[in-house]
Amino acid sequence: MRRQFLLAADDARIRLSISEAICRELRRVLHTKFAWSAEAVDEALLQLAGCTELVRPTETLDVITEDPEDNRVLECAAAAGSHFIVSGDRTSWTLASSVISESSRWPIS
């Protein structure tokens, strides 16, 4: 499913946004949790850069307390004017969903 989003973004059917903070977290997770080599991480981030829009969030949010780094995703979505957030991290988003759905800004997919 995630590959479908990347392909749709590459074809300009959808717009995917990313921030420098998300790139740093992705780099850390791919290297430490999944033991990717530095070269493999660099290649993945390069490919991601080719199909995403880099945004620079201007507001700091503190909605997700269980994993505060996930707040960077909300900040990115706010800066990009996103309609949806796509994430495989169910735990944090379940905790934040009531706050998010109250504002009706970002349905969780």
C-alpha cells in the first residue's frame, strides 16, 4: 500500500509532503531499528526527495505524548495544508485521533 502512495506522488496524482525533522527521524529509524547501511538510507531518502514536497513547519505541536516525535508529522501536515495523514504507526495515531478528529483537519488513514 505505501508503495502505491509513492507511485501516485511520482506520477503527480497526489502530493506528499515531508519535513527535515521527518527525514532525520526516518534516517535514524532505518539505520538503528532496521539496520540499513548509511548508503541504503541515503538512497531511500534521495528517492523520497524525488516524489515529495519539502515543507518547513512554523508551529510546534504537542498532541501526541506517547511518542513526541510523531508530533513532527502533525506539524508537517499543518505546514503543507494536508487533507490526510498516512502512517503505519497505529499506537500514536490512535491516541491522537480524538484530538485530530475534533478539529476535523486530518483523517487518519
